[in-house]
Amino acid sequence: MNKRTPAFLLAATLFISVACNNSTSKKHTDTSTKGNITISVDESLKPIMEAEKDVFEALYPEAKLNLVYTNEYDAIEMLAKDSARIAIVTREMLPTEKTNFDARKIVPRYVVIGYDAIGIIMNNSRTDTILSQQQLADIMTGKVTTWKALNPKNSNSPIRVVFDNAKSGAVRHIKDSLLKGADIGKNCYAVKSNPDVIDQVEKDKNTIGIIGVSWISDRDDSTTNSFFQRVNVVELIPTNPEKAEAPTMKPYQAYIALKQYPLYRNITIINPEGRYGLGTGFASFINSDKGQRIILKSGLVPAHAPVRIIRLNND
């Protein structure tokens, strides 16, 4: 192998699909570090993926990545229609989404590159920012509709819940993990993006927001740090508080790493490339030491790089 071969390409075979008849690969001329491709990405992951893209393109100036930020369903649909080379989302494909690939005898590869979480946010005027998982579920399904129902000291104002878009992956995750498939209530509504969620919560003290924690996790980034300062992040009671590191938890890196924060989730690359193309090159870079350290620095949890967890004694 050429001595100049980037180290991350040594692991690139992990991302090559088992494809019996991937005829689309013959149409592409890009390589693992050169070319121009489109990648579809769950919008809740935008801050971390922008950081990965910036470093990758700086290292490989002949590589141009067009990251299209959308919801998880449309991100996978773009992949099925060959409008995107790889997709970066927070779940694997549904059986109905695999049909297109099955017909072409393509087996996409799934690779977990890290872990993030869903953050629950409130207006800065709210001081009581602790919720149990049951309270959050009752709010989401519309069983609890007023702030007074949460705490008798609160006003009787209605609770509104806002999330990023109508096909929100965050809401889908909450429905699957917390609501056990139940529908969300009429008090829940969608906007267009995670920044819009933050804007709405900042303006309306009666609104609770649901966002990808990537938007508030990197304290060294001026944009995400400003978002963090504009709202209060809710503390959730973990599933087994008697065994957890703390009785209540914000979506901090250590709690996500320990999988004790209730709403943690995988960050997954879906890669149907059957060749060493630019999609595979970018995926391999994210999974390399350099790419994993970018995830670590962002406040999320890398799949492979170690996370140092320090336990402090209250005494």
C-alpha cells in the first residue's frame, strides 16, 4: 500500500456494502478523498456533521461534500433514490424502506459512529426544570395539559410542546422508547428546525422544546453555546435512579456514555456504496481517530474513542 495512504482508509472496508449487483457504482468517478457528492443528514445532527465536513475538506481539498439537512425519513428516501451517496441518521431503515435496495440486490452497511441524545428544554424563566419520564410521557400524549398539573404552585397556563419538524426523528424516538407507540397529543406541534425550537421556547414561557442535544452540547462553539444560554435544559429522572450516577440527569456526555440518560440514541451511517467512493471515504474518516475526537470534543459520545468519566465524592 502506498505510504501516503490516509490512515483512516485502512478501515474503509468496514463500510463497503455487500452488493451483488450495484450497477450504480460504475457511474461514479469519485475516489475516497476526491470528488463531489451529496450526503443526506438528520438535521438534529447538523452541528457535529458540519464540524466533521470542515476538517475532512480541509485535509482533502479535492473533496467537496454537499450535506443536505432534512428529517430522517427524507434522508433515507434520498438514499433510496440515489439522490445521496450515504445517509447519517439516528436509526436503521424500516422494512418498507429496504424494499428499493432489496429489488436492486444491494445490502447497505450500518455503522454506529457515536451517540447523542434528545434534549428537553424550557424557557429561562422556569426554575422547576426536573421531569420524571412518566411526566414527560403524560405531557407528550396530552394527559397533562397545564403547568399547574405538574406543580400546584404553577399557573394554570397550557403546556405547549414544540419539535423540529413533522417527520421528527426525536419525536419518533420518544414515541418508540417512552410512549410505547402511543400518538402525541394535540398540544404538540412542529416548526421547521432545531434552531426554530430554541427560538420558540425562548419567546414563550409556556412551551417545552424537544431538540437534538448536538445543538447545545459544544461549549467551545459560539453558536451552540449561545443556544445553551438562551434556554434551560430539563433534568430527567433516570429509569433506575437508585443505580444511576445521579438522581436527575441533563444530557451530559458522561451520562450518555453510561447510557443512563433516558433519551440517548445512536448516530448511524447507512452506506450502500459498493466501492471505495467518497461516501465511504467520509464515513471512514468519521470512524477514524481524528473523526472520533471531533465527536468527543463536541460534547457527544464517540463510538470508539475513550470518554474519560470522573466521579467526584461529595465529601
